[in-house]
Amino acid sequence: MLTLATALSLGLLAASATAQSGTGTLFNFIPGLGACGFTNTSDQFVALVSSKTFHSFPGSGANPNTNPICTHNLTVSFNGKNVSAQIVDLGLDAPDDNVGFSPAAFEQFAPPVQGIVQNVIWTID
Ligand SMILES: *[C@@H]1O[C@H](CO)[C@@H](O)[C@H](O)[C@H]1NC(C)=O
Ligand SMILES: *[C@@H]1O[C@H](CO)[C@@H](O)[C@H](O)[C@H]1NC(C)=O
Ligand SMILES: *[C@@H]1O[C@H](CO)[C@@H](O)[C@H](O)[C@H]1NC(C)=O
């Protein structure tokens, strides 16, 4: 029983350490060369997270190019719709719970000229 309980709690700890989510403002950004070292364009489904979210991701080190977050998607939920895009950058000035989508991904929720969508729920897959 103790072994099972220990294994279970370790599993739960591992799951909660990797699952990241929040509620914040989604903003539209124009991708280019990002912190992950990729060069992306506005027609691609790419995302950014705040500096804090980026650097607190498990496995994050000194080199942002090798941050494991760069292999994950950000899923944004709003009005019953989920849109996923690859995390490629961080927003240095972004408040901790804000996230960004490239125009192609952002326009699934609102016209990019609108700039922001408030109160979205996001998760890192
Ligand atoms: C972003 O750019 C990288 C490097 O060019 C590429 O491998 C990746 O597929 C791009 N992401 C998307 C969602 O197109
Ligand atoms: C959207 O994502 C949320 C949070 O990850 C999840 O609970 C929900 O089931 C998803 N909805 C759809 C329609 O995929
Ligand atoms: C990430 O999102 C893209 C675009 O929505 C999707 O094509 C891809 O399968 C997702 N990748 C993962 C690992 O979920």
C-alpha cells in the first residue's frame, strides 16, 4: 500500500509539474525569430508565453533554444472553441498569465486588428 501510495503521489507530482495553465489575455503578435530559435511567419499557427511561464517550464535552462517548452503546443480555449499552436517565443513584457498567438491562430477567435481577447483559458499540452 505504501509503495502504491508513493508511486501514485510521485505520478501526480510529475503530472502537476508539467501541466501549466492559466487565465489571461490573448494578444496578437507578429512572429519572426523567436526565443526558441525558429523563424516563423504570420500564416503559421505559433504562440508565445510570458517570460515567467517560459523560464519556469520544467527543463528550462540557460539556453532558450533548448527549452523543452519549444516542443509543446499552447491551447487557448474561448467561447467553447479550442485552438492549438506551437510555442516559439516569449513576451518579455507580457504579464505572467498573458499569451500570444500569431495572426493565423488569433483570427480563429477574433480579427487580428482587434489585438486582444480577454479572459481566455490556456493550457500547455
Ligand atoms: C516554426 O518554425 C520552425 C523553424 O523554421 C519550423 O520547424 C516549425 O514547423 C514552424 N512552426 C509552425 C507551426 O509552422
Ligand atoms: C478544450 O480544452 C479544454 C481545456 O484543455 C478541455 O477541457 C475541453 O474539453 C476542450 N474542448 C474541446 C471542444 O476540445
Ligand atoms: C500542435 O498544434 C498544431 C496546430 O493546431 C497541430 O497540427 C499539432 O498536431 C499539434 N501538436 C501537438 C504535439 O499537439
